[in-house]
Amino acid sequence: MRSLADQTLDELGGRLSVLSRQKSDHIELDRLLRELEAAGTRWEEDRTLQRIYRLVFPHAFAEETVLWPVIRRVLADGQALTLEVEQEHQEVNELVRSLEDEKDPSPDRATRIARLAAVLREDVRDEEDELLPRLQDRLSRRQLRALGVAWEAVRRVSPTRAHPVVARRPPGNALSSLPLSVVDRLRDGADVLARHDVAPHLVEPAQRRLHQVGRRIERTVPFRRGEDPSTSAEG
């Protein structure tokens, strides 16, 4: 069983394959993590973290919605394999939420950022070295491409922010995807306006309101169904 890191584009099933799409995101994530480590100022660090979040959360949400159910269906030990990655995803969500919620930098901020980078790298290795090669062994090139198209379609409409309270498994994650995605993208747009100091008297209240709406959506009971106890977080 060969890691995705050691396979060519053709071996992965071509550009449409879910394997090549995953590997492409992983390569970009590695570049951003190296950029984060090289950040010289708090502003550079925050800017890179935001780019990491916008890459990581839609990617993981689409995995949990599209890929992991397939792995649980086609692999005898799929439940255990996907749960390990879901636990990593949950830790990432909780770390990012803690970083976003702090009003002033705490003494352990650097430690949490270092842990975030370590978990993300561990997640990539688990996927590229174990989960996805196992999936590759069970599916045809045609199936991998069809799965890649489905994964990409879900990724494009998935939430862009940390949501540690919603379920990491269906039906909760599938049900919560649309409302959280809408709120997250509105928040992303408001953040852009805020960075350019556009109508702060309107944008700042909108940011606070959207933040509150997102938290309420997370706590909606149907969106928490299907969760494994080991990845559960309080609302």
C-alpha cells in the first residue's frame, strides 16, 4: 500500500479523482503551514491562519460528509479508521475556536498554534498513508473520479469556520452544512469589509450578530445527531 505522497497524478486516477484533489489541498496546506512558521509579525500570523482555516474546514467538512461514509461502508475497520481522523478534526476545531475567542493574546497562544500545526500534519499523514490508499484499493478509477466530483461539489458549499459543536457524522453534519455555510460566508464578507474599514458602524454590529447566529445554529439539536461521544463538545 503506497502513500498518496509517492504516487503520480495518473496513479491517483487523474485530476478528477478524489485522491488527487485531496493531495492538492494537502500540498497547499503544507505550504501555508511553512508560511505560518516563518511569520514575523502577529499580523502575518493571523493572515496566514485565516487562509489555513478557509482551506481546512471546507476540506474536512466534505470529507466527513462524502468520503468517510464510503470508507465505513467498504472497509471492515472503516469505523475505527474514520473515527481517528474525526477526533483529529475535532481537536483542530476546538483549537481554532479557542484562538478565535480570545480577546487578547494569551501566554499559551504560541503553544496552541504549534499544536494546531502538528495535528494538521498528523491528519494529512493518516489520510495519505492509511485511509485514502485503503479506499484506493477498493474503488475503481471511475468510482474515484465520481467521488472526487461529489467531494468537490460539497466542499464548495461547506462551512469555512470552526464548528466544534455540530456532529462530525451524518445526519447532523449534512443537515448543518447549508445554514452554517451561509452564515460563515457572510461573516467572511463582513471581515473583508472590516479589514478595509468600510462602514464600521454597520459592519461591526453585523459581525457580532452573525457570530451569535452561528453559535445558535451549532446548538440546534438535529445538527448534533450522529456524533460519536469521543468527538462531542458542549454547546
